[in-house]
Amino acid sequence: MTRAPISGQPGRHPSGSAPTIVDMATTWTLGGDAADPHRLAAFWAEALGYVPEPGYDEETGASIVDPDGVGPAISFLAVSEPKSAKNRLHIDIRVAGEGIRTAESAQRMRTKVAELIPLGATTVREENYGDVLGHVVMLDPEGNEFCVG
């Protein structure tokens, strides 16, 4: 299968034969509804190390981006109806590190949780994996569930 050029980078067919164009993942944005999109965007920008999306200046919406261009954009649109049920999709903030949970990974999670509370987050509960902290369930300023793990 030959795809349209992406950044004009030549490549090879997976079989190694005919020249093709290098494939890349689809660019995507995570979108959400919010009572106050600017407040929610500010919270998530601080929580994730993101910045406001340049050129996106809407009264009824806000968008944040990874300043390094690696992570997806996250946008919020104003809606009048309140949140009514548990999220079917949520963000996990991964600070514990890879591998088995340890006292050090628990400390990294608790440090991040402590940073998020003054920004408007609420702790719901801690979940243990055996005898060690596995992740912390939290709510953002509008009551959307997320985890710090």
C-alpha cells in the first residue's frame, strides 16, 4: 500500500522492495466538555506541563498543547449541561516510573497529588497493588475522574 507523502520523507515498502512513503501515526486531539473551559485547560496545562495552544483564542473553548510537540493537544468546549456520570475515558498522569511499584514510586505519586490539590483537584482514594501504592484516583476541578500512577 502506498500512502500520500508525509513530510516528503522517502521510505521503503515493509517487504524492503519498492520505495514508498514513510507512514506515521494520525495526529489527534483529546476533546472534552466543560462548564469553564479556560479554568479546566489551565488546570490540565499545569498538571501535564502543557501550554495554551498558540492562536487558539475562543471565548467558548480552550486548547492546550505539549510544548515539545510530542503529546496530543487537549481541548475543552463550553457546555451548559453538568457532568452526570462517571467518565468513560480519563487521563492517567504517569509519574511512578516503569516497572514494579516501590516506596520511591509511591513518593513520586504522592508528591504529584500534593501539587494538584492547590490547583483544584480532589483526592478520591488510593489504590494499592499488594502492599504498595499503585495509583491515586482524583477529580479535576469539574469533577472528572483521573488517576496519578
